[in-house]
Amino acid sequence: MLGESQRDPVLFERIRSLFLPQTQLVERGDRQLDQRSVLRPPRADTVYIWIRVSDGAQARVYLALAEHDRPPRYLFREVTLESGLDEVGAETLAEVAHSSARALWLREQQSSREAVVAALERETTRARPRLEATTTPVVAAPGRATDASTPALPSSARREAPALRLGFGASAVSYGSGTEGLLSEVGGVFLFEFRGRFALRGAARYLVPTDFALPPARVHLNGAAGELRAGWLTSDARRPRFRLEAGFGVLLGRARATIVDAAPAAHPLGARGFERAYALAAVAFEWPIGPAWIAAGADLRVPLMTTSYEVSGQRGAGTSSALCPGGALEVGIGFDPAPR
């Protein structure tokens, strides 16, 4: 806060109240509005806001956001407070700070670097010596903690936490499998995500019991499956994104046959287990809901072996499919395990 704005003790709390509860805001002390601080924000995925109100009730709001693999983005707004920094003016300024931070974060608006440099140069020429200590509010990424003791300028002693995200959830998949018909599995997933671009995903699922006809018999299937996938993501977890995955899995099943055409009662023929390894490829669309997500996708399984079903004395045999296309639904929640 610079100029008149630093004299309002509740302005920062007004700004804080407009953000979602998981958004962390931190006040940090600076001596002046330094052009280097604005043009080179030190911490990635953090929105920095500087607010200056002059004696003429002219407010200036500077915002900067650094990203891991892209140049910083900026936003500059100038607001005239008709009645000065009174109750209405303070509320207006808080709303401008909030909407500007949101617009910059979501890439809805931004200013060119040249425009911000020009505004800062005008700020320097108008600066008055009587301006005292400044305070910079820092708006961090939703769900991400910040360090209030972090200096305003880059420092060799400062390190960013590893960009690792963990998550877990539930999934359901269905796919065709030849004679066996449509197979469905439900279970849980666990993921490791690195820098919002690469992910390793594991799953353990239960095969929903199913039956299929193989005259004069009927076969009952049950079992469990496990998978491991590596994937590439089009963006980080804060935005809707696509993911492409490849991996492998194994289905541990058990088939039990029963003669059903005989009278007066069916005759069980016993059960036999099987193991079916497979490779897979998948594409999915993921929609974030705060720290959680919901995803829908399409899978293609390529079994490395098939299962053949034969009835003695009958012509023909049934087999599982060599290509198993299907779909999947998934819900989960993620978190950043790294301390800040």
C-alpha cells in the first residue's frame, strides 16, 4: 500500500474478504515501489499487487504474475475515486484489486510490459519524499501457502517448493471383450503429477461380476485388475485440460461354467482362474472443481493374450477380444505435499 492507501487499516481485510477461503493472502513490508519488483516477480504462480492512492484520489493498481516456463504477465489499472478513500472508495478499490487479480490469473486480461514500464516511470517522477513505509499484499495460488518472510526481490537463499502434486480418487471403466461381452470395473486411482505436465497414475479395480452364454453352458466371471499409466497433460490442474496416457495392466479373473440346458437342474462344471496382461492407450478430458476434478475418457486395451472357452462335443469356441475399446469416468482430489 502506497500513499493514502496505507492509512486505511482495514483496506487489506476488505481485499482478503473478496477471495475464496483457500486463497492465501500475505502482507509484506517494502520501503518503496521498486520497478524491478514489479517487472521481475520472484515467486512463480503468485500474484503480486501494489496499490497507490495519491492526494488527488487517483488510485493506481499494478499486478504481476511469474510463471515457471513463460515470461511474466502484468496488469495495470488506474481508478478515480470520486469521494476519496472513504467507505465507498475503499470498497471500490478492493473490488478492483480482486477482479484484477482474478483476470490476470485466468488470462482474461493483461497489460503489455511497455505499458507497465511507462506507468512506473510516471510514478517515479510523481513520487513524493513524504511517502513512508509500503506494504505489498501477495495473493498466492488457490490452496498454496506463502511465506510472509520472503523478501521482495529475488534471493539466492530462496527456493521454490518442488512442483509435485498428489491425488487420489475413484474410477469406473467399461469395455468390450468379445464373447465375454461388456466388462465393467470399479475402484480407486492414485497419481503423482509433476509441474502440471506429466503424471504417473496407478489404479486398482474390482471386476463387476458378469455372465455370458456359451450354449449349452453359461459362464460367470469375476476378478480384479491393476494398472500403471504414464501421461502428458495439456495444462496444470487449475484449468480444464486433456491428458494422453499409455501404460499396462493385468486382469486376474476367475471363470465358472454351468450347464443350464439340462433338466431338471443346472450342473456346475467347476471354475478356473486366468491372468490376462494388456497394454493400453487413453485420452481423457479433465475438469477442475477447486482442488478436485472430474474426468471422462476413452480407452483402448490390447491384451497380450486371449482367453478361449470351449465346450466338449460342441462346434466352435468363444474367445475374449484382441482389442478392447471402452470408456471411463473418474473423480478425485489433489493436493500439494511440499511445505512452503
